[in-house]
Amino acid sequence: MRIRRVLQILFFLLTSVIEVHVRADDLINFPQVTKPIEIPDNCLLENAVCTIKTVPRHKYELDLEQTKLVLSSDTVFTRLSATSGAVVQGIIFVKTKEKFVLETPYGKLQSHDGEFLVYHQAKNVLVRVLNGEVVMQPRGHDQFVTVSAGLENWISRVDVSGRATVGIVMAVNPKAVIKDLSPIFPGTRSEFLTFMKVLRETWSSSIKESAVVYESLVKRNIASEEDRQKQKKLAQKRWQQERDSLRAILLKRTFE
């Protein structure tokens, strides 16, 4: 990771302040749709690949063994297995207690024990982690990106070399989380308020821990860059010495 990019991430983490203010009167909750659109028909009842779509201003809760998915309004999701799926359109709240893999056009998202929001937007896929961690596996990249609780990141278009574009880790936008999660939260308003209050403390702690990690990474990158510059100067000095020595030999031979 380039030092400039690491410094950008550290700056965002160190300047992030998590403020969560929720009023019960501002919350809405979409009704649960009895039966979503299924492709093929009635595929949810079968142990097969199944694509489902929610209707406007309704949500749909889907239980997959140890993983619960809540699809927001106008959302399209494909169930691939009990431990994997693909987000095609819209917003999904994921709560998992085991390994769950979510496919996107730009790479994979994986979590072993966490809660997060996934947004399939026009130009990218955004992940906001509420609890636990999400590992982003961008297409064409050897290294993965870990997004901790209270942080968000995105992956986007794949370039001609086959590599997806990856964003910069930032603190979550609490207002956006409240706006998008409250309509589909699998619980009462009171439970949602309690959930958000607990998250505030979790996010603050997580951001501080992440800042420490990136600060350490910055120091290692700086040390590595200093060592590289030192080695470069030594190599240049040796090359100059060898050049001067060769020149002296040639001059000596010329005048003998």
C-alpha cells in the first residue's frame, strides 16, 4: 500500500467523530412482504439458486441457516447456497454467525461473524460495517481489504487489466445508517434505538484501534522508504566509485 494512501486513511480515521442521534418519531419501518418476486417461480422452497426481488416500500427477511438477510425496497438478491449469495440491486442488511460470501460485479465480500449494510449502487458497491469485520476481495487484487466495525469502503469498476477500483476506508456516516437501516431493521423501534446506542460505543472503539494499526503501517512505510533511499544513495556512490576507478585505469593506459 502506497504511503500517500495510508496517510489518507489515517487522516480520515483520526479526524472521525461518531455522533449518533436518533429520535423515535423520525423512524419508519417497511412492512414485510409476504411473498417477493421469485425467479424461477417458487424457487425459495427448493434447494436451488433463486433470485428474489422486493416491491417498493417493503422489506423481505430471508434466513439462510446461520445468516439472516433483510432486503430493502426494490432490492434484487440471488441466493447461491446457504452460505453465499449475490447482490444485484439495492440495499441488504446482513447478519451472520458463520462464514458468508456475497458476490458483487467487482469482487467478493466475506464475513464470519458480523452485521453490515451492502449497497449496490450505480457505479460501485458500498459496505458499511456495523459489527465485526468484512473482508473485501476486489477482482484482480492479491491483497484483501479488511473493513472493521464503524468503517466503510467501496469497490468499483474493473479496469482493462482486470483490477477493480478500491476506495479509501472511512468512518461510517451514522445519519445514512439510521436512514437506511431503520426501515428494514428486524425488530421494534425501541430495539433499534438500543441497537444504535450500543453501536456508537463499538464504532468509537473500533475507529481508535484502526487508527493505531494504520499509524503503525505509516511508520513502517516511512522506515521502508528511508531505507530504500539510503540503499539507492549507496548504490549511486558505489557506481560513481567504480566509474572513477575505471576512468583512472583508462587514463593510465592512455599515457603509458
